[in-house]
Amino acid sequence: MNIKELLLNGKSFSELLKQFSIEADDVRIQDEDVILSDHILKHQDVVKESICIEGKNKEGIVNFFGTLHYNLLNKLAVFEMQGFEKITSPQVC
């Protein structure tokens, strides 16, 4: 199970996406493969990692910055947002 699926199991992350009109399919966790492949982190119960989550909506891209708290053994993950930025798509005439 990947981190995105774990986050979507929680209600708060799904609500965050709704606030920004972002569908779950349009979410990408930057460097997710690197985070999951870290052999040192696999031996810890709970891991904290600074991450960026990119979401796309009709207006453009929204980047969420914050801390990911996760436990792969118990299949739990929580995203603690510290900020975000909106990158709007240029208008085409």
C-alpha cells in the first residue's frame, strides 16, 4: 500500500482535497518512492518526513507542504500541512 492510499483512508486528507477541488487521481506525493525505499526508516515504528504533495484542479496546480507521519506496519498515515502554494494555469485566448 502506498502513502497516498494510506492518507486517503483518513477523513481529514480527503476533506483537504475537497476544499481545493482536487480529485484523488490528481494527487502525487513527490519522492514517494525514495521515502518508501529508505531502509533505515523501515525499522522505526513511526516516521516523520517533510514532504510536498502536488494536486491538480481546473485552475492549475496546488502544492501542499508539510510533515507526513506514518507507520507502514499499522498502515496509518497523517499529513500535517504547514502551507500551500497555488500555481495557476496561464489563460489561452
